[in-house]
Amino acid sequence: MNKPGKPVNGRLKILFILNRRSGNRNSEELLELIDQKSNSSHFDYFVYTLDGINENRIREEIEKYKPNMVAVAGGDGTINLIAGILAGTKLPLSIIPFGSANGMAKDLDIPIKLEAALDILTKGKPKAIDLIRINDRTCIHLADIGLNARVVKRFEKDVKRGLFTYAKHLFGEMFLLKNYVFHIFYEGKTKRIKGVSMTFANASKYGTGAVINPEGKLDDGKFELVIVKPFPRIKLLSIAWKMFTRRLHTSDYVEIISCTKALVISNRKTTLQIDGEIIGRVKEIRLESLPKALWVMVP
């Protein structure tokens, strides 16, 4: 069988999906670089610019162009959309960091510099990674309920983007911390635990560089539930320091559960975000690992 991302014969065909609304990067510069790279690396391409979220239209473009690879220039939400479409196929996804935080790109060691990211199209290698199914939605990177999900909700409504804006809303939420009681059913076990947030982690770190899941792997067939327990505000800097030094799992206020399938029931509705996109308020979250469901291009 032909390897993912390799043409059966002739030149490589790449479908680029561009979300101009992601982040604040220059889309015209990207288009010029794509054209230059096409000439120097000898591949054919077509650029489809997103105009709203139309999954059927994207599938039609893939079917019509019949590419060997789909390259996505967007943030984690755009990447999530395309990952759900490509899941279970041999068509690899190449990520061009174009969002505010670019968490998934950073987890895969994809350079933020556009020209270096485009080099991966022809010089990278395909890697099979896991996904998580969360209440019938696909998650490629990280999802949350509780504290971080509320920060993302604030962030979505802000006209400004970037890490400073995210930090501003995180600081604002710290004075409105809410405690939840989570009932967790996994691997034949049951656990009741109080927390201010729970992260469903396929990957390990946010685009900010904060490592929420230090031992997480994208291709181990598992995901992690990272529960941050109620903590004194005086401990905030300590917890943040552990996140940025990959030692969050050593905190007394953090518990990590690794599993392949789980059901989480909250004592009250809370905001759910998946890969930076707000899904809505939920009480029940069903999770299942989808082992090596997606091919991605990595350095």
C-alpha cells in the first residue's frame, strides 16, 4: 500500500485549507510562500479559504481535488475540524501554525515560522496519532471543563487575541473559582473527586507552553484526565511554576488518571471546550480513545 502523503505516480498534490480569521498572521505572505515552495519542491496545490464552517463543502473539495495531503493553516479549532474529517483515512494532515496559541503544532514540534513549517510538507514524515471522541465530537489536542474552559469562553468574546489576552482572562477567572464534584467511571473503577477543572488530554501542553499532562503521549492509545483540585490562591504561582517546568504531576492539588474510555458526570453544568472551541454547558461527558486514527506530518 502507498505510504500516507506519497503520490502513486506523478507530482504530490496538496490541498491547503486557510482560515484567515485565525490569529493575526499575514495570509498574503503565506500564499506567496506556498507558491514559492510549490516551485522549489515541485508539488501541485489548491487553496480553499474557509468562509464559515461548512464540513460538507470541505469534504467536497477533498473529493474533487483528490490530494495526497491536506495542509491546514489555522488555529487548534480549525485543525480539529479537519482532523475529524480525515480521521480513519490514510490522508495525512500537515499543520501550518496560524492561530493565537498553536498548541497542537507545538506538541508536534512544528516550527512557528511559516517557511520552516512549509518544509515539512515534503521533508517531514507521516506519524499516526490518537484522537479522543468526546460526546460524539473529535478532540485532537486538549479539552476542558471548569476553569480553563471558562477562560476560553471569555477569550472567544474578546476582540483581541494572543497570549496576553488569554492571561488577562485567566487572572480574571482566578477570583471567581468554582468547585465541582466529579463522578468518574473508568476501567471498571469509580472515583468521586472535587475539582476546579478537569482536562481531557490527548496531548501534553497548551500553546502558552504550560504543560498540563507531563507524561502524555499522542500515540499510546490512551488519554489522561487531569484534575486540578481546589487550592488556596496562595498556591497559584506554585502550580503555575510546576506547569511550566513539566512537574505538574508532583503537585498535591493535581491528580492524573490514564485510561482508554471514561464517563465523567459533574454535579452541575459546566462549560466544555474542545481544542479551543466552546461546545456548550454539560453535566455528562463520555470519552473514548481512538488509537492511531489520524496521520499527521511531523519534522
